[in-house]
Amino acid sequence: MAAHTSQSVAKAAGDVETDTARGRSRMTDNGNNGTRGSNGGLRRALATHWYAWTMIAPVVLVLGVIIGWPLVRGVYLSLTDANERNVSRTIGARHIEATYEFVGLDNYAAVLSDPVFLQRLVWTVMWTVACVSITFALGLVLANMLNRDFKGRAAYRMALILPWAVPGFVSVFAWRFLFNRDNGILNKVLDGGGIAAVPWLDDPTWAKFSVVAVNVWLGVPFMMVALLGGLQSIPGELYEAAEMDGASAWQRFRHITLPGLRAVSMTVILLSTIWTFNMFPVIFLLTRGGPGDSTEILVTQAFREAFVSSPRDFAGSATWGVLILALLMIFALVYRRSLRKQGEVW
């Protein structure tokens, strides 16, 4: 009995040693073939999904050319002292080589220490918050109205979507005509009521009010359509059950509508914030940053540095552009983190 037991123990020990050796052999093989395995996985993915890769390749190429290269070029210029006097240029038959130099982070230090940057940043944030909040509130109200059955609902939808269908520069020029101090329709109406003409675009305060109003006019249709789609995805049974339980209209809106629109709202608020922060056409076409520089935002200041100031400061304009991108990226990261803390997946 003892001899049989000792033989069993020895056999078990031998089996363990054999398994251990095999495990070490597998680990060695995996370590040697790790690179080949990853490359093989990539090749398999390309072979399996070659059609998808073929379809997205042109898009990736176009984005790389249109966005990637200008972005890289802008970051590089922001680290130099490039302006219209030292960049390469051709005058007649004579070609002048570039003489600008690498200056590191000097441009960023100069812009961030300039009080103009803080002024532009404060107004840009105020402009963005005002436009997005008013646009969201109006879009939500209109979406709730159009989510009900009433006569002529389709006609109202088309009328409210119309500002979105009209090209932005056309709408801005139309509003510029309405805001004209001497011949504008708005002041003609006020004059008919015995009210003095309002300097819509000539007074800093009224000019800020005007650009916010025009941007809200342009942004409400998108917000309304997005929120209307979110409202129509909320099951009607929830409202019926709440109404049977005696919930008021405000309680149904607060406990059913708002939570049901949370995912859509977070997305449209983020998109609207990014678009408004960079809304160059409204400011430039309506007031050109005036009167004075009262309505200049960060993106119009970058344009001014590159195309209006003399000499044109390409490095300074690129620096403003990179800072704008950095601010938006920081905002997007903070926004995403706050959503994750609230349990939203984005």
C-alpha cells in the first residue's frame, strides 16, 4: 500500500513538471511571436474588412489634407515669427525666400499676457453662454409645441425650419438691413410708434444684443429639430400613466420630458457650444467686430491678425487659432467627464 502510494505521488509530480515545462514553452512561443501576432491580427482585419477600409480611405485622405495639414502647419507657424515681411513670396519674376525664425513659445507668452486676449475670451464666453442657453430654451419650447397634434402643424414646422435652410450669409445680410439705423425696417416701425431710432449696430451694447439675436435666429431650427426627435422617442405610455396618477403638466415635463431628453440635450448643447464659440460669419458680416472692437470674439481676432493688421501677423494668428482649439478641447474633456459622473455614456 505504501509502495503504491509513493508511485502515485511520483507520477503526479512528474505530470506537474511536464505541464510546467509545456506552459513555459507556450509563454516563450507567445513572447517570440507577439509582434507577429499583432501584425497578423492587423492583416486579418484588413483582409476581413477590406471593403470598409476602402470606403473610408478617401474620407481619411480628404480630412488629412483639408484639416490635418493646415492644423500641423498652424501649430508650426505659431512657434515662429512669421509675418508678411519674412515669409517666402514671389514679386514678378523675383522669388524671395522665407527668413522667419523659430521662437518657441514666445508667441503664446505674448498672447496670454496681452489684456486683449482676456477681453476677447470673456466676451466670447458670454456670447457663447447667452446664445446656447437662449437657443436651447426656445428650441425646447417650440419642440414641445410642435410635438402636439393641431391643425397646420406641418406648415408651422416648415416655417420654423426655414431659417436653417437659408444660407447663413443671406440671413445675416437680411438682418443687417433690418438693423440699419436710418433705413432699417425695425427703426421705421419704432419711428411709426413715436420711439426714437435704436443704434442697433452703432452702440456697443446694442451691437452685442444684435449679434446674439441673429445667432439665436440661426440656431433655433437645429435645436428644435433635434429636441423634437428626442421628444418623439419618449414612449407615450409614460405620460398616460403619469396623468392617470394625477401628475400635473409641470411634473410630467420635469420627471418625464427632461430625463427623456437628457442624451439628446447633452449632444446638441456640446455641438452648439463649439459652433457658437467659432461663429465667425455672424460677427464678421454683421458688425465686423465693431463698433470699435466691442463684438470681437477669439476667432475674429485671429482673422484680424492674419488679414487686417499691418504687417499681417501669420504667427500671431496661428497662435490664436491653436489657443482656440486648446480651449475647446479642454471644454470637451471636462464636459465628457461631467457626463460620465452623471452616468451618461458618451
